[in-house]
Amino acid sequence: MSERLRVNTRELITLLGKHLYTTPDVIFREMVQNSYDSIRERYGTRTNKMGRIWIKTHSSPMAVEFTDNGMGMDRTDLVEYLSTIGQGLKKLHESLRNKNTAPIGEFGIGFYSSFMISEQTTVVTRKVGSPTKLVWTSDGIDEFDIVESRPEDDTYGTSVTLRLQRGSSKYGDEAVARDIVKRYCNFLDCPIFVNEERHPLNKGMFPWEIKDRSGQAQWMCEHLGSTPTNFSIGTAQAGTVTFGYALSYSAFVHKRHEIYSRRMFVTDDLIFIEGYLDLLNVMINCDKLSLNMSRQQVLQNRTFHVVTEEIQNLILKWLRKLLSSGRPDSQLVRMIKERQEQFQTLALSDPLMFERIYPYLLFRVANSEETVTIEEYIKRAPSIAPKVLCMSKSSDQIGAGDKECLILMVCEKKGIPVLMTGPEGQEDELLRRICNKLGLIKTQVGECTEFLLGEGSETTEKMEVVRRNCERFLGKKTRVGRFEPPSLPLVIDGDEIVLNEQNTYLATLGAMRIPFDRVRPVYLSLYKVFHDLDKLELAQGMLTRLLETQLDVLENWQSDLSQAEKSQQKLTLLSDHWWSGPRAISDVDADRPSFQRKGREYIFRCFIACPFKDAYQDVVTIVTDVCASFGVLAETAVGIDTRDLLEKVCLRIDGADFAVVDVSEVNPNVMLELGILIARRKPAIIIRDKNIEDWAGIRVPADIVGIERIEYSNKTEDLRRKLHSILSEMGVLNRATKP
């Protein structure tokens, strides 16, 4: 005989599937909870000795079956419990509540979750003392059937079989069933068997319920991944609430915060430990926690807060106990080294913990992956005691001042570590407190100019010349000192210039015997370079490369200036005869040593005078290539600093053996340079593009006379061929072409 269900089951299933449960996996938990509650009703506190739960999976048809040897149900129980949500369960377990043993499934709705995955649910039950067995069947839509039958044996209890929907067939797989039961029901104090297994799937015991320490260690290692000694377990009291807890640490296992209520898993998504203590695996079981209707979340009421607050007190108590041992090889020391940031916060937030933790806190050494404690730092840097050198993390990257980076280089060479700290952050405050406690002086590395500016030895005559020149040219107080690296010529310390007596370039500069005014630009440029460096912010590696580049430039200037005296003498000799016109190119002196530029050997220098326009780039390229084939280094005035330009052009002309001058446009600058060449009596080859005269009407002044003159109509072929012909016919250049 069929009877009507007393609930709109379709709406109920929608509610369960979309709003109440996050995953159909919880159906296993609900079925096991109902079985467990029935067993407790029958056996009370003897559940773990007498009760049993069996789970069987079936492949044809796909189904899963939950069986228990609990109290069972009669017809009244089936009608009220399975047809009125909550009401039947409330009446059924009223006696348990009176005994202060409330069931897990206190809302009375878990059974209906079965219809989320089942197309038909069958309940076979026999209540203790009842002579009949009842079979309840429903598809969860409109009706249910109850059929009576005679039992085949004397067993009591309930079996619920879920014939699975097509889209839920995975729940008929044994591996899936085992995984879900292990996750939710691992610590029920009632054995759960899956299929034909002889041993229960669940542990059945929390670690604090195990008597011997070795058994506890094995449990913790298997479940929370702790080492055999690195854990703490027990029961505790928070107000009137009693709960069990397990704390463990492992560097290689992801932290887990597991909450259980009445031995059933609730959640591991809730982080309930302060960030600086969040370095341990934590498990708690509290029967008094309030759960939401789906029992998948803990309601954060007063009970929850007093429990979690007590957990944090237990963590601190355990850490202090570990610290009291003081062994440098202890598990705690390894914990501190692996979780530096959290232990740093812990030390700052708890004065008692600071006293015990600070000897083990690590600070990173600049430009290194190495970390050291303050004790190790003191042993490595006794020469600077009581100072502790440090620098901001931001200074270890691009953005550091060059002075700070140079001092860091000196410290590295002397083996003095420099500690990295965050800019006014946690590490900086910790270092300050540790230094105060130990009577040390926390010092920024940029403040230690004494590491960079040492006291010099007896000033040499050459360095004294440079010192006097600096004061005369630059108007700055100058002294001589010794500092690293030797390649660094000078540093600027406030308004004072300090010369490096180890620097060979400065020594060479001081040995030069050239007119005073000629050497002034070198001093000005030298000061400008390092004055600008003092303002720049560069990483150490960038600074080193920049210094090397600048020093290469300065050395080239030195080489050029070494010819200045000879050039001046030539200029003096020639100045009285400037009106005699330019010399013939055959007068070029070929008896001279060769020189190197960019890995190539040259004998002569040629100055190229032409307008600074892109249209003349081909001319410059052709002249440069042809001259190079004859051992001639051809250069223009392009790139010369505009400051004192005329003087520098004159110096470039003085250093040349001859010149190639393009007068195609009668450019004023080119004509000026040609005039200087004539006045200096430098040989010159005048070249002109005939095409410009044809379309622009520009005519070359008649009074320009050159020893050689080339008129070209095609840059690529005509100019190259004619220039090559002129140079190859000059006997004085033959030495350059010999192998």
C-alpha cells in the first residue's frame, strides 16, 4: 500500500544540492552519522566495543549500501523520521539528549541528501525487540512504500541502499568510498568496514586517546607529518569547554588546521591561528562547537573563540618549553631557521619569546645567500666591535648610492659581513633590539666613511702636484689618502676631495710636464665624472663597470695629452711661418712608432672636415675605410663636447698628420677648420662633389688652393677610387702597406 510523502521533496533536493551542501561527498558522512547515532542509541558509551558499520559498493546495478547494528526503526519511526524533516529525529533521540549524549545528526535532514545522487533509496530495518523487518522504498519524488517481512535471523539494525543516478556512478567505486569515509569519519569510535575488508578503515582514536608515546609518535607521523619528537598532544579546558588537541611541525608538509566536532570532520579551510603562530599543524576536537545546518562550517560563537584562544596559548607554552632546552641542535632551532619571518614576528610581539628566540634569528649577508646569527657575526667581525654594519634591502639592488656600494666592496674585501634589513621594517627593528640588549651599535654601512677614506702614507711628489692642481683648478680643499679599490682615482667627501695615492693614473698625471692651461680640462673632467657618480644611484655591479669605462676614457686622455708638449713645440715653430700655406702631403713624417686603436695598428692620423649632416656619412665612411687600408686612423670632430669646442678641434687638428676637407657646400665651420689647417701648415686633400655645384649653384672660392684636389660625382666609386689613387702614389705611405 502506497502513502503520500509529507514534504515537497523536489524543493528539498534543490535546497540540499544548491544551498546546503558544497559537494555530494557529504552524503557518505550523513549516512554514516545516522548509523552512528543509531548505534549510540542502542549501546551508549560502549559504541566502540559493540557497534559496527559496513559500507558496500555494487557495480551492477551501480549502488552503495550503508549497514549498521544500531537500534533500528519500526513503522512509526519510518513514517515520522523519513517524512517530516527534523520532527521524527527529535522525537527518536529525545532520550539521548536527556542523557547528555546528543547525536551528531541533530538537524534530522541528512537522510534526504541521498536523493542528490540516488534515483531510488531503499531502507531495510528491524528495531530491537521487533518481530518484523520493514522495507521502505522511495524515488524521492512523490511516494514511498513500506513492506513488512519476517526476518531471517536475530540481527537488528538498518541498511540503506542508494541506487545511483547515471551522473553519480563514481560513488559506487570502492576507492572513492574509502577516500570519502577516511576523510570525514576517520576518528569515529566505531569500526567502519568497506566491502570484504576484515580490518576497519578508520583509526577510531585521536592521538590524545593513545596511551604510549611511541604509538602517539606513529599516529602523528602518519596523519600530520611530524617528526617522532616534534609534536604536542593532550586535552585542555577553555572556560567550561573541554577539547582535545594535537600540535606538530614539519618543514616539508603543508600546514593543516583540522576541526572535528563529536569525532566527525568539519573543516580544514578555517585558519584560526594568528599569522605569526601559523607555523604548525593543528587538530582539535570539541563536542561543544556550534555547526551550521550542513555541519560543514563552524559557527564562530563564544565557544569557538575561547577554544582557539586557548590553542594559541598552548602553542606559546609548547614553544617556550622547547626553547628552555637551549640546545643548538634542537628541533626548535631548525624550526626557527626554516620559518624566520614568523619567528621574527613572534619575537617582536612577545617579550618573553624574544629573550629566548633572538640568539637563533638569522640575518642575510649582503650580496650573498648566506645567513648568520648575531653571535656568528660578532665572531666574524671582531675588528669593528662593537659596531654591527647593516644596509637596507633596497640598497642591495639598483638604486643604491655609489658611496654605500663602494664601502660595501671594501667590507667584502676585509671579510666584514654587512647585514641586510628591510627599510624600517621587522628585521630592522629586531636588529635594533638585539644590539641594544648586547650593547652593540647598529650602524648603517653608508655612515662608515672611515672604511673608504684611510689615512695615507707619506705624500709623494707626484701626488702633491696633483693635489695642488686640484685646489688651483677646482677651488676645493684636497688631501691624499689610501682606499679601495686602487683603480678609483678620487672620492668626494662633502666639500673635500680625497685623492687615492694608490692610483697609477693620478701618479702619471702628476708626472706630466706640460703647460698648465693644457692640463686644466683633464682635472675638470675628472672632477665632473666623479662628482656626478657621487650623485648617481647605481648597483654595485653597474658601478664597477661604469668606473672601468670611465677609467679607460681617462687613460686615453692621458695618452693624448702625452703628445701635447710635442704639439705645442711644433705649434711654436710653425706660428712664425703660417703665411707660407699648407705643406705638401709628401712632407708627412713616416719615421714614427705605430699605435693601437680598437685592436688595429695605425701609423698616421687624418682629420676629416665636413658638415655634420647625414648626407655626408657616406663620405666619412669611404675616407675612413680607404685611409685604414694605408694604416691611417681617420677621425672627424663629431662627438666632441661642445664646451671649449674650438680648442678641442684645434687639438684634434694638431694631432693629425694630414686632413681630408670636403668643401662642396662651402660650410662656414668647414672653411674655419680649413683655415686652421692652413695656419698650422697641415697637409690637406680638398674634395668636392660636382653635383652640388650643378644643382645648387655653389662655387668654391677661387683662393682655396690645395696640394691635392679631388672632384667626384659618385661617392661610392669615384671618390673611393680617386682617394685610393692619391694615397697609393705617395711614397711616404708605402711603409704602411708593407706586410
